[in-house]
Amino acid sequence: MSTVTTPGSVTASRGPSKPRFGGTLYRGREGMWSWVAHRITGVLTFFFLFAHVLDTALVRVSPESYDTVIATYKNPFVNLMEIGLVGAVLFHALNGLRVIAVDFWSKGPRLQRQMLWIIVAVWAVVMIPGAFFMFKHSFEVVFGSK
Amino acid sequence: MTNLLEAPRSPQRRTRGRTNTELYAWLFMRVSGVLLVVLVLGHLFIMNILDGGVQRINFGFVAGRWASPFWQVWDLLMLWLAQIHGTNGLRTIINDYTRKDQTRFWLKMALYTASALVIALGTLVIFTFDPNIH
């Protein structure tokens, strides 16, 4: 029971017809998919954190070994994965705040769907310039101006 | 004669011997989650976006940051909260998807071992960092 957001086993019907469980939570649709995305982004972040603590621990070995491993993070391909990681963490953070609002705010359960689209919009507004600045250097490397 | 049947809606016996661990775990996810929004998003912004992002990170950069107790405390808090938050998340996922008791037990043991190692290693590195290691 430590997750609040267990989806129902019944998926709401699609299309223009009204969902069978209209108004209730986590029966397919946005509520369930945000729950799925929350799990996936959480697991991804967990495994990255494991690797990240190990790579940072190299500062205790030698400056050279740390700098060698950190150099792999500066590769354009890994740089793309970093953007994916930031996107995953940002979604997890925003959706986590939404889950808290659903749990503790009296209007939260009723507005859960609207809140999802709000956090998706915030995510996009942050990620577009964020991805630009994160990939700027790699772009210059790949396309030759550096 | 004593009543052998309890009155309807009397407190259930199964609550005896049970703890509130799951409640505290649930609450911890929310409290640590709010703190991590600030700690982790701040960390990601500084490390990946601000001032050249990941391209400027090297040993000297880390040494400069950990010269300040503020960032040491920031990173230590982030490490502990994120690792415990993630461990509890994975514990939930293991509980949800494993079918055999044995599988569940060993997956959780692997999880707890890995988490304890990460927390111990990370804490050790933050506390024993030496900028003049060479």
C-alpha cells in the first residue's frame, strides 16, 4: 500500500463514448499511464543513482581516474542520455507533486487529470530550453564548429 | 454466558501485532519527495545546464564545491534521501510483481545490500574527500 496510485484492472473504454468509470481514479487513461510513467522514470533514476555514486566515488581514488570517467559523460551520445535522464527526473518530480496534491488536497482527486496536463505543459516548457542548453556543446562538436 | 460473537464493526483482531511501518514509508515518500524536488532539480540545473553544464565538470570542480560545507550538506542530504526514497520505491515494485516468497526475499536482500553500500560509500566519499589527494 505504499503507493497510492494502484490502477484498477479495468481499462476504460476508448473513443467518444463515456468512460465506464468516469470520475473515478486510476482506471486506465491518464491516471494509469502517469502511474506507469512514474514507475518507469523512478526505476531509471534509481539505477542511474547507483552508477552515479560509484563514478563520483572515484574522486577518492585519483583526480585522473575521476576525470577519465567523467569524460564519457561529455560524449554527445551520452549527452543525449543525460537529457533523457533529466526529462525522466523532471517528470517524476512534477508527477510526484501531483500525487501529493491528490493525496492531501481536498480538490486533488477531482482535478487529477487537469493537474497531469498542467505538469506535462510545465515539463515541456522546462525541457525545451533545458535540452537546448544541455546539447549546445555536443551540437557544436558533432557539426564541426568546435 | 459470555458473548462468543463480537458485535458488528468491533475492531478487528488482525490489527494486533501490526505496525504502522507502511504508513511511515508512505509518508516518507511524500516528505522526502518534496525535499528532493528542490535538492535534485537544483543539482541537475547546476551540473547540466548552468555555466557550460557537464563540460566544465572535473576533479577541480568537485574540489571547489566540496570546499563549502553548504554543498557537502546538500549532497549528503540528497544522497540519503534519494537512496532511501528509491529503495522504498523499488521495494514497492518488488512487492507488486514477484510471485514467489523466495524471489521476493532475495530481490529485497539484493536491494537492501546495494542501497546500504551506496549510502555508505557516498557518505564516506563526502566526509573523507581530499582535494590534495596527489
